[in-house]
Amino acid sequence: MDSILVRGNGPLNGQIPIAGAKNACLTLMPATLLSEEPLTLTNAPRLSDIKTMSTLLASLGAEVSSLNDGLVLAMSSHDLNNLTADYDIVRKMRASNLVLGPLLARAGQAVVSLPGGCAIGARPMDLHISALESLGAEIDLRDGYLHAKVAGGRLKGAVHEMRFASVGATENFVMAATLAKGTSVLKNAAREPEIVDLVHCLRKMGAQIDGEGTSEITIQGVDRLNGATHPVVVDRIELGTYMLAPAIAGGTVECLGGRFDLLQAFVDKLHDAGIDVSETENGIRVTRTGGDIHAVDVKTEVFPGFPTDLQAQMMAMLCTAKGVSNLEETIFENRFMHAPELMRMGANIDVHGGTAKVTGVAKLKGAPVMATDLRASVSLILAGLAAEGETKVSRVYHLDRGYEKLVEKLSAVGAHVERVSE
Ligand code: UD1
């Protein structure tokens, strides 16, 4: 199994191109199931999660071709010959559940495995189920699979309010409702940029949708959707991760393609921490020329709040801030697994339930570490950039799920980062 070695090496300088968003691509890909015509995505990220979704779509009968070194995904779902999303694929990636809404809308039935436990919490499916049931689906759980069908074969428009603004349940509802009969309204909808990107693509396919980016989305069902070509929005989590690299190690890095509107709450916290962040013609520039990082309190929230997917990386920075920072995680119940690993590097962190109190130390020290999820793993790499000595991060397959060319991108700005096989 591969590991990544990081050696703290002083300031970073240069540019890092930001890829298309993993989480947008993972909801745009199942949208192919809604149409008999081809859907082509450009600016796709080159990640193992995208391969997993390709495998899942292919298992349903879709054709998926990866072109232009993986940047273009050409998909066609003319004939669907299987309506079951198998456990062997779904267990690898929870986003597999995003085929449920499109399959129900297009074929009137679907069988989708429950994803099972996840390292960052229980992550149930109740919000997806009630959202799709409101559109007329009947869903039973048997043998670990959700068996869903629609009497009469076509979903019916409805008004539905979610108890929590789930990203995935919003995506499943919106995709399903595009082909339902009549008008659907989703209240307390999630507002994340990945949902806005999905709606932009669905609109190109002929869907009639209003209100994306607000908490009420209205969908006027149509009889069929066309093909389309759509560029995947920039990855705000990869962006935030690389913005933290110079904030932690010092120097100036420009993240190409970055935009403040994708992560304003995060930008505000970097300003509060004393980091110099500005928008440029080509992206976002982050500079730290010396001086202390100030402690800041962070609470994760649904968009436009501070993203849970940047909490671990932010903690890595706050480990060497001057003073005490309190990080509160409100989206997932078990998302501080990086804390004990950061403590192995000398961080002073006290976790109580959903809150972590981080008391800044002058410097971290390299250590062998590992993490059990994607964002936790990358937080350890960030911490290693300014640590004394060598940090060895194992279980690199987590990073391959969400960060394309991580070693190349960090090396290009002067970091000492290397991937080794054992
Ligand atoms: C998506 C992102 C993930 C991000 C998360 C929150 C993708 C592929 N993944 O995940 O990176 O961390 O949004 O921004 O886009 N919940 C329920 N019942 C449900 C569904 C969710 O209780 O039916 C709970 C979950 O357990 C969790 C919270 O809602 O505690 C947030 O989940 P949700 O917004 O659905 O996240 P995902 O779409 O799974």
C-alpha cells in the first residue's frame, strides 16, 4: 500500500490549478440516466470516486467513456438493462445512492443497496426515502436493499419539506422531479454550489427548474430530457485545502479557478486568522509572510456556512495558531478522527462530543500517521508541510478518492512531498 512522505520545507510559492468538483461530478454523472441522449461532462476530476461511479453507471447499462486524459466523460444511457445498484459498488461510495432518483424517474423502479456504515457517522437514507415517497414512490427495505417502484410508472409532482437540508436528498429529489408529472416544490432544500451546478446542467437538458441556490426549488416536470454538454464547477473543497497550504507553511500561492462566492465563510475565517487572501483575475491568492496565525472559532454548517469538508484541514492550521480555537462540528457526528493523529504530531487538542478545543503550539513534529477518511487524510499532509522532520501519511487510497495529482500540485509550489510504495 502506498504512503505519502511530507517534509516541512519552508514557504511555498507558485500556482495550483483547481480541478472540477468531485461532489458535483458525482451528481452530474447519474443525471445521464434521465435521458436517452448523450450527456458529456468536461472539466471532470481524475479521481477513484469518479471511476467507481462510472462502474456503477456501466453496470446499469450506460456507456461511459473517459476522454482527453479523463477530463471529459462522455456518457450515454440509451438502453438501461439493469435497475439494481449492487452492494459491492455502493459500499465503496455513498454517493452511489444518487442513481435512485434518476432510475425511478426514467424507469419507474430501482433497487439500490443501502450504503452501510461510514467512518464519519451513520449517514442514514431517511431524507432521500421520504423525499422520493412524496413524489409517489413506494420504497421497502429488504435484504439490505431499497426496493423502489412507482405505481403507473411515472412520479407525480408534489410539495415536500425536508427536516434537514441534505445535499444528496436534494439532488435525488430534483433529478427525480424533472420527469415527474406536474409541479414539484422542495422546501428547506440544500443550497450548495454543487446543486446549483446540477440544476444548470439539467436546464441544458431541457428541465424546467427555478430557485437553485435558495432553500426552495421548484421543478416543472417534462416528458423527456435531451442530451447536453456541461463543464463541472470548480472544486471548492480542493480549493480551500490548497488555500491552507501557504497559510500553514508560509509563502504565496495562487489557486487557479478559485472564486470567493464558492467558500465565502471559509475566506472570512482565514481573514480572521490573519491570513492575506484576495481574488485575482485567475483565481484566489493566499499569502502568509510571517507573523502569527490567530486562533479562530469555527462551526460547520450547511452552505453558505463553513463547510464540514474543510473542518479537518482548518484544524491542521489552527494547531499552530496563537491562542485557543474551538471547532464545532454540526453536520456529522463522528468527524474528529484526525484529532488524535494531529496529536501524535504534537498538537494540543481536546475533543468533547461535537466540539474540539485546539490550543496552539509553536510547531508540530513529523510522525507516522493515518486517517480513516478523505479530508482527515489531507489535513495530515497539510500539517506535515510546516512540521519539523518527516510525516508519513498511510492509507493513501482515501486521498485518491478526492485529490487528483496531489503530489504534483504540492511539489510544483515547492513542497517536499513524495509518494512511496511499500
Ligand atoms: C454531501 C457530500 C459530502 C459532504 C456533505 C455535507 C457528496 C458526494 N458528498 O454528502 O462530501 O460532507 O454533503 O456537506 O456530495 N442525513 C440524514 N438522513 C439522510 C441523509 C443525510 O440524517 O437521508 C444526515 C447525514 O447523516 C449527515 C447530514 O445529514 O449527518 C448531512 O448529510 P448530506 O447533506 O445528505 O450529505 P451527503 O449528500 O451524503
